[in-house]
Amino acid sequence: MRPTFWLLDEPTASLDTEAVLRFGDLVKHILDEGAGVLLTAHQSGSLLSMCHESWVLKEGRLHGQSS
């Protein structure tokens, strides 16, 4: 299977630092293959650098930024 879009809800929540880095490599590979990714997380961390857009929910308001 080669999905064209991935929805990932808190995929790094229980991972240690090394596993988060390896997961980042996996996400980069998915993006390089041309698929889209929507990712939710409580921490911004290292995955934020590969985002085209990001949003932060703060005090009940959604704040967006493009990179």
C-alpha cells in the first residue's frame, strides 16, 4: 500500500529521543515519496522543522504560521 495521505495523532508521545529521531526520518521519507502528512502533537520538537504549516492552540484560539 502507498497511501497518499497520513493522519498521525500523537505518534511520538511515548517514544524516547532516539526513536523520535528515527520517526522523523520515516516522516521525511513519506514526504519525499509525495504523500501528505497531518500530525498532532503536544510538543513541537524536531518534527516542526519539516512542516510546511503549523498551528498552535493557545487559550482556546488557533494560531497558524507558514514556514
